[in-house]
Amino acid sequence: MDLDAGQRLRALREMYGLSQRALAKKAGVTNGIISMIEQNRNSPSLATLKKILDAIPISFSDFFTIDFDEKNQIVFKAEELLEIGSSGFSFRQVGRDLKEKAMQIIHERIEPGADSGEDMLRHESEEGGVVIRGLLELTVGGEVYTLGPGDAYYFDSRIPHRFRNIGDETVEMVSSCSPPTL
């Protein structure tokens, strides 16, 4: 989305939860100046724009290059989650493009009897999760753990690991991995 300076300032101000009045007070300018800039009725001097951006705070370069599309999306509706699972595993990922993200968040459903496989998983990250429903068997290294609703895990993903639903109902859990495994 290509935004002009006025739209860009409004989007940034709203992203930080600031009213025009609050931003003006922090920047030491009148709220009329903020309003006129946002309506593109005033083109601020570099000094005025710097005062406003310092109050947020954000650099000039970030102000002009920040992307106001999905990278800054805050809320993801259930139907917007990206399905990336297969064979008994539903992995509904928060966000689509994780290339510049520090973590991956997944709403998981594991069908009864589903197993991540005899070959243990390994990847360069850390991961953790909380079981919401069902009975999960987690193997990390040589240790086997049984987790039920409310139980959680956190481990170094470079250690070989495996997930298995050992119950009669679907396991539901929310997990996170950092950095994302793409």
C-alpha cells in the first residue's frame, strides 16, 4: 500500500495509539499542525517533521520505508490463519510471510493416533506450546513426556523431537517457534 506523508503519519500515530492532541503535546507542536499534515494541507519543514517523529519515536528512514500491510497486521481472524499442516496435523499459522519475523505462532490440531514420524524432527530454533485439549506425547532427546490440558513445553529444537496424539480425542494446542521454521 503506497501512502502519502499525511496518510503515513496518521497510520503511524494510530498504530502507536496516539491521538492528534497527544502526539502534538509530546512533539511540542500544535494539534492543528498534526491535523493539517495528516490532511495534506500542510507540508512540514524537516525540523517540524523530525520533532513529530522523535515524539513517536521513529527515524526518518523508517517513517518513509515502513510497510503498512500484513507486516504490521495486529489481529488475525480465524479464517485468515494459513493452513500449513498435513496427514493428521492441522497447523494454522498466524501470518503468511514470516521472512522478517522473529517467531512463528501456530494453532495446532493433531488427530487421534497422528504421529510426527519415527524420524525425529530437528531444526535451528526454540519452541514451546500449551496443550488446550487432548493427550499429547512429546519426545525430546531420549525423554518421553505426556501432556494434558494446561500442560506446556519449551525446548531447544536442535534436540531431536517428536509429537504424537496418544488419546481418543483431537489434541488442540497453541505453539510458537523462534526463529520461524519456514
